[in-house]
Amino acid sequence: MSSYRPGGSRSGATQAPKGYVPGLGRGAAGFVTRSDVGPATARASSGADDGDAGTAAASATGTGSRAAELRAAKLAMQKMQRAQQGQFGAAPAGYVAGAGRGANTYGEPGKPGEGPTGGDQPGMEGSLFKGEEGQFDDDDDEADRIYDAIDERMNSKRRKHNDGNSSGGQGSAIGDQFRELKQKLADVTEDQWAAIPDVGDYSLRHKQKRREDVFTPLTDSLLESRSKANADATAGGQNTMGGTTQVADGTATAGYRTNLSGLAEARSTVMAMSLDKTSDSVTGQTVIDPKGYLTSLSNTKIASAAEVGDVNKARMLLKSVRDTNPKHGPGWIAAARVEEAAGRTAHARKLIMEGCETCPDSEDVWLEAARLHPPNQAKTILAAAARRMPTSVKIYLRAADLEQHDHAKKAVLRKALEANPGSVTLWKAAIDLEDADDAKVLLSVAVEKVPHSAEMWLALARLETYENARRVLNQARKHLPAERAIWIAAAKLEESQNHGEMVDRIVDKAVRSLDKHDAVVTRAQWLKEAEAAEAAGAPLTSAAIVKCTVGRGVDDEDRHRTWSDDANAALSRNAIATARAILAHGLAAFPTKRSLWLQAVDLERKHGTASSLDEVLAAASERLPRTEIFWLVRAKERWMAGEVDNSRSILTEAFKANPDSEPVWLAAVKLEWETGEIERARVLLTRARERAPTARIWMKSALLERECQNFEKALELLEEGLSKYLTFAKMYMMGGQICSEDLTKDRSGLDRARKFYQRGLQNCPNSVVLWCLASRLEERVADYGAGSANAGVTKSRSLLELARLKNAKNPELWLEAIRLERRAGNEKLAVSLMARALQECPSSGLLLAENISTSPRAEQKAKSADAIKRRPDDPYVIAAVAGLFASERKHEKARKWYERAVKLDADLGDSWARWYAFELEHGTKEAREEIKKRCVEAEPKHGELWCEESKATKSRQKGTSEHLELTAQKMLERAQKLN
């Protein structure tokens, strides 16, 4: 179908008709988007009439709302329809547009009456946009104006956001915004242009962390070859290395090389300059102390990056503190110390002086400033501080410390006392600088100025005479009635004048006065005062304090235990007089407590004198006459002191109190026996067998006869005693020993000895010593002419096997069997027996020690470790390990282990003898004397070799020290035989 242009010709031209809007016939309308600001409809041509200019402009610009654009489109359509009607006239009735071209209505084809435009339906005939030009009412106009205002508001916001300057929502170019600035560039001079800084490079590559340089180590051969080449080139005046020529002055002619000789010369030059700086300009000698220089070098601190960062953080923090609270003195002090630690002493001094100006009332700031400055400047600073704060004691004391001479210090302190007469610290410092006479004068003034200071009163009393000191202390008690130190000082003063009765009165009055003035002093504090008085040389004062205060706050049922513990605690602190006073008070309250008396006797024996010990023993014997131990100890002490008659009289009194006491009878017999009065001892034993017959008395009677060589009499006494005491094994042992050792060694003596042992084993099958003696007797049958040695060993072995059957798990019997095999030369059998013994008695220290001593040298360490693991606190094992160290020449270790052994069991004489034997070979005389002294104090009673020596008939009259020497000598002889 050909196109139609009203007012134009039918042709193929592309120009649209006037007022044509594409799609408008289909109900389309122009629209504007935010991204594409512009007209959606065609702009009105210049031929449009004036009445439609505003509508066309609104449609062209697209600045209105969608409703306005729609209205403009409708108006344009109505205008076009009117123009068409004016040109062709109105359409005839029932006209349907396009019907001539075959178009149909909305209904079925050929039924024009069925559809939206067909029929006579009201409101449906005519055009869709039919209407008058002014059909829009006022409400539509008002709505359009409101939408226009909203759109204008939104456009203005967009212009502000985009920094645009033009209207209509279109932003200007960036160049237009800088147009004025570009015009001003015409006035810029060359100097100003040259002064413009360069633009920095802020790219990401500068923000990345740089990698550390990676150095590849060279081989030693390459370094050595280069070093030789450099040395050769340097000797020739040139350095030619790697194709690079370098002259002697170090200037490279090609490439990049370093002249090592030039570096050495530069280093020498720097060292010479440093030495020149440290030399005297006149004499040329050095002025540096070598030791001090090295010390300064060692004290030089090189701060790391982390430490520097910490210092900077501390500075910032402390600056914030000072800015926030400038009157806070510790902030200034901390800031100055940070600078001092950082090595900036001058800055620290400047900061602390600012602190002094800001905080003039802070004595700590002034003292810190004085510390940081040299002495002369510090004196000036402290003088200013004293003027600012005349009552500051610390400032005056610091100023006095800065003075070098005593008279200057005295002047400073006297000036301080004028400003602070009530300062005890200043008075003490001033008095310390004076001699006795001047100090006395100052103290007399000080007690007037500070009467509440007990130290001043006590110091003045110590400088005065006895009478004046009494007056001073009386005045002090008036001013300070609740001060116990003054009362104790008064008691010490009376004790110094030997006024013992006054001491108790003063202390008692002191306790009552303190209670009256509600001064709270606990019992523990009083005991501390007693110990302090004893340490000051006043034992009577200490005893008086204990007497008046030890019972305060203690329940009646707890007194015995509490006082005993107090005495032990005082002894542990070496307060002997205090402990003695506590025990005396306890014994006065409990005169029949045996434990307290024993504790008192032990104290006097260790820390007292012979007379004090005798007094305590006499009092104990008087209070507890039926307790034999006090009588016996007292008699022994008198006998050891050489007073035999006094000892006899004591035992006589003991007989009266204990007529049937076996210990008293035996003590009396021993006294006569040891002093050589054999007849008196024999008579005493006869009376004892009649009045107090015991197995020990019968044994001692036989023993006395044996020592007197009356063997038959001794055997008679043994037989008589055994008839009464069948199970006393020691009498069987003694009878067998007399028959086998003291009588003639023949078959008759052997048979008599066998009978004693056989009877003893029948009546005492659990006596291990009796089994061992019988075994040894059978082993020596060849000495009596009753058989061969092998036969004796066999009989002895069978006896020991029988003994082990009757006494299972007994280490002594196993040890005897092992030694029997070794004496017989059966080493393998001995080793086998040792293994069996350790299986049956794995924790026996006796067997473990024997295993260590008899093992091969290569196995001793391993067996020592195993023994210590099994029995770490056994004295036999410890002594055996000590012997192993001694054999390896580790003498100090051996001494420590011997020391440990005797501490574990001081009653074991073999350990003392081993240690003494070691010192005989490798020690000094002083060490041997110390061991002997300690052994005598311990009085050991047990030990295999020790008992053999101490209980031998020839050694009964010897003392502990002689037994120690003899046992040690026997050990050395055995060791030599084994080696």
C-alpha cells in the first residue's frame, strides 16, 4: 500500500509528514530514560503554530513527566485529526477505517456489527482520541505541575552530585570545569613553574614488601684463588681480577671491583684517627683506662628495631599522660627515665626540669631531677626544692648525701631539723654523725621534740650512766606506757647490774601495764622478745619474759605439748636460754613428766655445763626416783668426770630407791669392774643374783670370771644360769666360745663346745648368731685334730642349709653360706648362692653390698646402680658404693657417700670404721680427728666387724675411739690380703 502524505505528493520520499509521530496511531507515546536524556518524539518543526509551541517544546525537550508527554502526544493526535477533517471532511456514518482494504472488525470476518466499533453502542462510535482541545481539566494541570516540580528537584540533585553546571540534566565536560584555572596558567612565571614538585609514583609495586637479597656462598677454593690473585696483583701495584684493571690508588678503570689493599689502608687510617683522638694533646700519652674502656665496650647496648619501637611507643604514651594531666609527677619521672634508658640523658634532664616547673610540689620529681644531674647541679636543684617544700624530709636527706664532708652534712641536717623538728628520721641521721658526747646532747633535745619515739629514749638511755639511764627510762614509761621495748630495756639495765630480783618484777609489771592500756601483744611476740633478749646477752630477762608470758592463751590440756614444741622450736633457732626457761616452766607445772625431764637432760648434755646437767639429773632423780635412767646417767657423768666416790654414792641412793632394779645393779658392777675393783664387782654380782636374779646378771657374772681367766668357774655359772633360763642364747654362745677359744684346742674342747651349741640350737632355733658360730666351729675342726678341712666345710654347709630351712629369707644366713664357699675356694658355688640369695631376699642391703664388693671390676658399676635402685637408703649399700668411688680415686665423692652412710645409721660401727680407714689412706689428720670425735658422740653398738672387735675380751676396757682405730686397721689388713 502506498504511503499517504497530507498536503504532499505520492512518492517514495522518506520525509515524514508534518507533526508525524511514529507509532502514535497505535497508541504509542514518546518517553525519556535516565541514561539517555533527550526527546522520545520528533521535535516540532518550525511551521508549528504558536498555540502549540509550549506543548511541542515540552515534548521535544523531554523534561516533563510521563503524564505530560502523554498529554502532549494526545494533543498532537487531536490536532492531526482536526487537520485531516478540515482537509477531507468528517467520515460518513458507519465508516470503518481500512474496511475497503479488506480490514475487518474485532469480530468475525464479514460481521462488521460485532466488535468494539460495530453497532450502535454508545461511546464507541468515532475515533478513540476524539474530543475537544481543552478537554483536560484543572486537576490534570495541577498534577502535571506537581510532577514537574518533583522532576526538577531530582534533576538539581543529580547536577549537584555530578558537579554539573548546565540545566536539563546534562553534565558539562571536565575541561569546562577547569577552564578558569587554565586561563590563570598564563600568569605563572618560570620560577613558579620550576618550583612545582614532581608527581610521585604511588603504584602498587612500591607498597609491596621488598625481598631480602639472596647471597650465594662461594666455595673455599674460589675464595682462596681470588685471594692469591689479589695478593699478587697488589704486590705488583695493580689489581687485575676477572679482566678488570685497577690501579694502586683504588680507582677502577673497567668494571666494578674493590681494591682490598685500599680497604686495609682505610681501616688503618680510621684506627689511627681514633687513637689520635684518645691521646693527650700535650704528652701524646693515652688517657683511656684499658680496663674501663673494655668495661664500657661490654656495657654498650645496641638497641634493636623492636626496642626502638617500644621506646617510641612509650614516648607517645607518656606524652599523652603529661598532656592529659600535667600535674601528675610520676608521668614526668617515667618520661625522663625512658629517655635515660634510650641514652638521651640531656633530653631526660630537660624533661625532668619541665616536670619540676609543672609539678613544684612533688618531691619525687625533684629527687629524680637531682639524680639525673651532676652533684653540683643536683645541690642547686635540691636547694630550690627545699625552698619550695621545706617540710620534705627526703629532699634534705638527699641533699645531705650529696655532701662530701661531715660538717657540710651536719649543716644541712640542722637546717632540716629547724624546718622539721618532729622528724625522727632527721634526728637519727643527725645523731649518727656526732660522737658520743654530742649525740647525747642531741638525743636530750630529740626526746623533748619527739617524745613518742621509743628509739630516741632507748638510745639516750644507752649513752647515760646507770642512774641517769633509770631516770630516762622512767620518763619514757610515762610518755609511752604501752611500749614493751622500754620495759624490756629497763629489765636489761637491771640485769646488767646483777639485780636479778628486779628483772622479774619489772617484766611482771610490764605485762600488767600493757594489759591495762589494752596493748595487744601475743604469746608468740613475747617469745620473740625473749629470744631477742637472749641474743642481746640478757638470759635472765629472757627467762623472766618466758615465765610471765609462756602460759598466756594456752589451754590446760595443751600445755605439755605446746611447751615441748616451743622448746624444740627455740632450740632450732639456737635460743638455748629461752628453751631452758620454757622447759623449766613446764617442769614446774608437770614435775612428774618423764618426757620433759629427758628433754631437759638432753638440752643440758648438748648445750649446758657439767654442773647444770648434774642439777637437772638430781632434780629428775628426786622427782622420779623409780626411773633408773636418771640415776644411771648421773652416776656415769660423775664417773666420767673422775668422781668415782660421788658416782658410788649416787648408785647407793639408786639402790635404796630401786632395790630390785637390774640396770642399777649392772651399773654398780660396771663401775667397780672398770675401776679395777674386781672383788667388789664380784660381791655385787653375787648379791644381785640373790636379790634380783636375771639372765643378764648370770651372764655378766660368767663374763667377769672369764676375764679373770676363771674358765671353769665361768662354765659353772653358765650351767647354773642355763638351768634357770634355757632360752637365753647368749649364755650358750659364751659357753661354746670359752670351750673352743679359751680352753685347750683339742677334741675334748671341741666336743664341749659342740654340746653347748647343740643345746642352744635346740632351745633357740631362731638365733642366727648361734647357727653361725656352730657353723664356724665345724669349719675349723681340722684345727682341733678331729678331721679334714673338706669334711669340716661339708658339715658346716649342711648346718647352714638346715638353718636356712628353719629361718627362711634370712640374709645373714645366706651371707654366711656365701662366705663359707669363698673361704673354701668354691667361687662358682658362691656366685650361684648369691644369685639364689638375691632371689629370696631381693631388698637386703647386706647382700647387695656384699654383691658389689665381691663382683668383678667391670660389673661393679652396674650392680651398684641396681643396688641403689632397690635400696637407696640402706647404709650397707651406701658404704659399699662409697668404697667403689674410693677404689676409682674419686675421693670427694667417696667422702660424700660415707657421710651419707653414717647419717643414715649412726649406730652402725662398720660405716664409721670404713670412713676412718679411707681417711687413713687418703685423708688428713684433721679429717680423721673429726670423724673420731663424731663417732665417740654417736657411740655405735652394732656392726659385724665392730662387734667382733668391741666385744673381744682384750678390748673390753677400751673406749670407742680405740675400737674405731682397731676396726679400721683390721679392714685395711683384709683389703691388702684380697689385693
